[in-house]
Amino acid sequence: MRTFPQPGAITLLATILSTCLLLFLFQKIIWLIVPLLLALMLYYCLRPVVAALVIRGVRHKTAAQFVWLLLQLITIAIFFEMVLLVPAKTGTWQSDFGRYLAGGQNLLKKTAETLEQMVPIFKSMKLDEQVDLLAQQFTDRFNGRNLLPFALQLLKFLPSLLLIPYITYFMLNDSTRLKKYIIKSVPNAFFEKSLLLFSRLDASLLNYFQGLILLTLLDTACLAGGLEMLGITNAIWLGLASAVLAWIPYLGSVIACIGVVIVAATDFPDKYWVAYACLVLFLCVRTLDDFIFVPLTIGRKLHIHPVLSILMLFLGAMVAGAAGLILALPLFGVVAVICETASQVVTDRRLKTRYRATRQLVSSQGSI
Amino acid sequence: MKFFKSDTNEQRVEMLKNVPIFHDLTSKEILEVDELLHERVYEPDEIIFEEGDQGHGVFIIISGKVRVDPCHKLLKTANLEFGPGELVGELTLFDEAPRTATVVAIERTVTVALFQAEFSSLLTKNKSIGVKVLNEIARILSRRTRQLLLQEKHCPSV
């Protein structure tokens, strides 16, 4: 994304507080926020499709309707697939869940044993027993749990996904009017600069989301290819899920890596090197991402300082629980860009002076 | 379904039809261009834009009158009051550069602004409209350049 000048302390504080406030409010309407964020992403990805149709002579509204229809059909297909799949598969998922937990536990045990053999200090620390105890406690917490309530929760959340095509259509059809409506509320003095920043922000978001989709495809290809070569089952789906999870900064990649390593450890209980190979694969793809894919697709990402990222993750979890943990960084990124843009407009001395002069002018004309 | 609409379509078409750069457009085409325009109202003595501002668009005067205060010697002798249908700031529509003059409203002035981003999208998405508007703007630019050149001829001190 385009880099803006570094924010000042007040802007940063305002960004953190706004993010926390939004997270607090959003946890009550999480069913709306997730479709809204996905619709925003789809809007930026589908906008070029609508533009291409318009260039070929289709009216803008018709083009938006056509894209909406396609999106609606896909969403309905996914919705019904999920409605049929979730109740039917809950039993299988329940047994698979236990199997994978045991697989992960075995991998940890084996790793601890290997470490004990290689490093004597771990043997004196009884690392094997400690890891086994921790893994057992963790497994016991989840093993007895029934996945049915979770599956029902997932089903309850599904109808809100039907909102995605509607919100996307609204954005595709009315984004210009919405932009005009927002800009209308800006005083004359700040009008031109606001519009300029608005256009730049829009162009940056367009590049960012399109780049993100391309990056996801590249990540999926690399991960799926690597996992396939290692002989992991459902390599494509695991690769895709891992690439999508990587949208959540830091946390997403870690969760995806743990998941795939557990799957590998369960699929190959006697070949633990496969699980370690998966770990190496993830590290390689991560390195490729940082040095080749990201500069090629997204360019310079919205940089958030690691300390600030960790702080936001903690604040997010504290304010809005699990949802806050997931939404904290993407939301912080969006709020940071808005706050920095707004601060650039309102801190421009030249424009501020002009705004004050206009106000004086209007009030003096009113008093005549 | 239409959101965020203010005036009726007929009023908008009527208003924009009187602007020379939209003369060649049909009513339907004018409505499409209208989607991209930003209407602003300026009070007397209010600055529309200032010399040195980062400009990126043209202001089309719908009603009222504006005065241009240039710093350039060449422009100081020119007629620098503009009324309905005329454009100000057209240079920055093609090149994001600092404004070369300050424009102030003499009386209550209604303008519509067309900016680079919107103009580019018009040229890409709807070439026939874009070319008509571009043609008119080019005509105005060449007329103004010619006027300036003639002025320079009779003004050896500049």
C-alpha cells in the first residue's frame, strides 16, 4: 500500500483508542462485521470486472447486477453445501478431532524424547514428562468436548454470509454516490485535499486487495504443491486454508502451520520427519512471501510495528475475546489509514487558516 | 435503486446543459458525467483555491462570478473574471501540479468540480463522452493560450 507520512503520537493514540472502541462495539455485531469486511474485499476485487464490462458497452448498473448475480449464486451454493455438510459430518469431525489431537500429542512427545537424547540438560529437566503432562492437560480439555454446539454456532453464523453479495452489490453500484455524499460534508477549504487523499486511499486499497488475492493464490500454489509432494492428504484445501488464514497478520500463519503439522503427524505417525518437513515448508513459503511475493503483489504493506501489533493483539483479546484477537490487526490497519488521512487534512496549516477565514467571512456576512 | 440523490434529474441536466464543455452531450450522457462531478457553493470573497495548492482538477462555474489573482506578470493584464459556464484550474486536470493562481468568489458562486481520478475513469469507461468533454476542454485551453500569446505580442516588457 502507499505509505503515508509517519503518524504523530496523538494520531497513534487516537488510532489505538478508536480500534479498541470499534472492537468493543463490533463484538455485539460480529455477524455483520465479518460479511462487511469480506464484501469490502470482494468490492475491490470485482470492481475491475465491472469496469471491464462497462468498457465493453454494458451499462454500469447492469454490469454490477451481473456480478451480483454470479456472487449470489456462489454464496447460495456454499450456504446449502454447508447446511447439508455440517450436520452430516459433525460425527466424523468429532472422531477426526480426537485423532488429530492424539497425533499432535504424539509428535510433541517424540520431539521431547529426541531433544532429551540430543541435549543432556533437557533429560535432567525431564522435558519428556513435562511436555507429556502439558499435552495431556490440553488434550483432556478438548477431547471430552462435543463439537455439536460449535457446529450449530457455525450454522447460526451462516445466514449472515448471505449478506455479502448484497453489500458488495451496494458498493459496486453506489460507491461513486457514497463518495460524493461523504465528500459533501467536508468544508470547502479541505475539499480538494480530502478528495485527493480519498482517491489515493481508494487506489491503494484497490492495489492492496487485488495484491492480497494474488498473494493468496501464490501461497496456495506453493503450499499445496509442497504438501502434495510430502504426500499430505487434502493438500490443496490445506494450502488454501493456510493462505487465507495468513490474512490475519502473525497469528494466522502460526495457527495454519500448527494445524498442518498436526495433520502431517497424524497422517504419518511413524514418519515424524514429514511433520518437520511441513514446518520447514511453511518457513520457506513465509520467506518467499516476505522477499519475493509480497513486494511483487502488494508492494509495501501497511507496516505496523511488531510491538504495536502485539499490544493490539492483547488489547483486542481483552476487549472482544477471540473475535477481537482475529479482527484487531486488520481493523487497526484500516483505522490507522483513515486516522492518518484525516490528520493530514486537519493539520494542514494553510487549509486551517483558510477554513477559519471562511468561517469568519460567513459569520460576518450573516451579521450584516 | 438510487441513493444519495439531491436534485431531480431534469434540473441537473438543465443546469449542466448550459455549460459549454457539456454542450455536445445528450441528456443521458450528462447524467453519467454528473455522477462524477462534485458541487460546491462559495460565498463572496471565499477562496476557491490558492496559488501553490496541490491541484488535481477543474472547477466549472455554474452560477456567480470569480476573480483570478495571478502572480505571473503575463496574466496580470488579462481579463481575469470568470462567470457561468467558464472553467478555472483546468491545467491541473492533466498534470497534478501546484496551482498557478488564486481564485476567489466575487459573489455567491456555485461550481461543479471534475477531478483527475474521475476524469480518467470517464475516459477509460466511456470513451465517447470522455472524448467530447476532452475536446471542449482542449478548445478552451487553446483559446486561452492564443489570447495569452497575443497579449504577450503587445506587451514587450513581459
